[in-house]
Amino acid sequence: MKVKIITVIISALLIFSVFSCGSTQTATTAGNARQQPQIQPLKIIYQDYFPIGNIIKDNYMRGEYLDLLIEHFNYATAENSMKPSGLGPRERGGEYNWAPADRMVDLMLNNDIAIHGHTLVWHNQTHAWMTEGSPEVVRQNMISYINAVLAHYKGRVFSWDVVNEAVIDGINPGEQNWRNCLRPSGWYQAMGADYIDLAFRTARAADPDVLLFYNDYNLNNPRKATMVRDMVRDLNERYRAEGHDRNLIEVIGMQAHYSTSVSISNVRAALDMFREIGVSVAITELDVETRTVGGANSGTGRDSFATDTEQRIQALTYANLFQLFKEYSDLIIRVSFWGMDDELSWKSFGNPCLWDSNLEPKQAFFAVADPEGTLNR
Ligand code: XIL
């Protein structure tokens, strides 16, 4: 197979330069630290498997960031601009803030990068007014917001995270009912569990051409994955029982904010669980921290200290994940990263990206480019 031949050649070229060099810097041409090594773009390496995405934000709209984005990725998700706090009016009845997101969408589409919409209904980054007032007012706020956004992006954005992070962490062992596991967001407080169904039905009616996602993190936790599976299955069964011939929730987005201790078998178990209920899966926000710092220390660490061993373990984690994703490529419709470089990552203290703060490719990059070669080395 073409991809296999390419990866064999690449791995032969990179064995010495990546894993036998003692420093955390990876292969670059002497005398020109900024020159990227000769390697196939990730989107080409994975073209027979799935599209490969990353985020778009102001810093990535020019210069080397944009060059790298265009070179390696064929999907983009706005990191913040298409969230309710980014697009939505500051007060009820006010103006929508389309311009910043539209600049990103136009730039991406002009460079053959498709856009995934993120996100319509969430407990975070949402103006307070949207969930204030009587249940009926909150309901109308949600409906009119979804309608406005889908109408605005019609024909330009073909998939949306309709509901993000509705399920709690720390689910009790033996829990049987997903309705007991919902986050007490403003949406939930106004409408109860029904807000999820309503959000998806509103989005479907607003634009039937759009692929609808439920997106969440920690789905490598078996209890959380089980509750998400049950929720999606229930809502889809109810919808289909009304005579619809497609699912209401078509894709489960696994955010995949991982550390190097992530259990690959738990990720596999979640993929198996989601396959069982007949939906597709997307890996929507992948990053792998060399160490989990979390909290207030998550951002602006530039390149925080990571030993060569930590970088190696991170590379192996990425390799294991991509080997798994390839194995499940009939189920997985996209793999997107949440950031290109360690400096601008939301978790920069954990150095979670494929490029360092100088935009040099890390061991992690070469591991993604050639997972099998990396693991067999
Ligand atoms: C993060 C952004 O990366 C940060 O810039 C912002 O300050 C907070 O949100 N899950 C999601 C994303 O669905 O929207 C979050 O993005 C990361 C966790």
C-alpha cells in the first residue's frame, strides 16, 4: 500500500535523527533551525485513513503557523471564536459577533481546510444571559442561538459539536441511568435532561445537511463512556422510533486531552462501545501532556522543562494512539489536535503538542508520522 511504502522510507530516514539523538531537539538542517525536515504532510500520510485537523486561532492565521497548518492539516476547529461567548450577542437581542470567526472560516476554506463547528451548547464560555430567566426564556434562547448560528454558516460548516461536556466525571460504580449523570449547567437547571434532545433536534431542523456531534472529555474513563453511550443510544432510539432513518446524534467526539499515562485499552474499549450503537467517532481535541500540571499552570509555559525520556514516552503514547486510530479507521471519521505548538497550547506547561515553541517538530511529531516505525524501533 502506498502509505505503507512512504512510512517505511520515512522511518528509515528518521531512525538515526530522531531516537538516537540525545537532545530534545529533533531533526533539523544544520544552519537553518527553522527549516522543516523533509517529511510527508500528516494529511497525506493519513489520507487513506481519516482527515487530520488542528485548531485555528488568531496566532495561527499568519506566518509559519499558517504555513504549517496548511501543509499538514485538512480540518480546523476554531479554538474559541465559534463558542457562544465568541459568536453570541453580549445581551439578549444584541448583535452577533460574526467577524472574527468568519475571517478564520474564510481563510481556512480558501486553503482547502474544512471547518468543524465548536460548540453550540456548553456550560462554559457562554454569556450568562443565555441561561438566565424562566425555563421558557432559556429554551427560546437556546433555540434562537442554534438557528442563528446554523443559518449563518450554512454551506460552510458541515459538522457541529451541538452539545459539549454534558456528562459529569466521578460517576458512581453501578450507575445505570445517564440522566443521573448530567452536569448541573444553566441549561440543565432550566430544562432538565431534555435540553440535550432539544438542542440536537433544533440543530437538525435548522440545517439537515450538518453532521451533529456530542463531544466530551475523559471518555477513556469506562464509566463516563458508558453513560455517554447510553445517552446517545437512548436519544437516537427515540428519534428513530418516530420514523427517522438516520441518527439524531451521528458522531461522538472524544476530546482526547490525555497524559502519557492514558490507558490505550480504555480508549479502545470506548471505541468498541461507541461502535456498538452505530454512531461514528471523531477524535476532536487531541493533546498528550508529558506531565499533568493542570489548573492555573496550564497555559503560557512556553517550552516547560521536559526530559528526553519524557519526550520519548510522549512520542510512544502518540504512536500507540495513532496505531489504534488506524486500526479503527472505519469508525473514526477525523482526528484533530488541540494546538500545534507547545508555546501557544492551552496546556503549554505539559508540552502536549507535536511542535515545540520554535516550531521545531518534536519526537511526538515523528511518532504520529510513523507510529509503527516508532514502536518497532
Ligand atoms: C479551551 C481553549 O483551548 C482555551 O483557549 C480556553 O481558554 C478554554 O477552552 N474542551 C473544549 C475546548 O471543548 O473548547 C476547550 O478549549 C478545551 C477543553
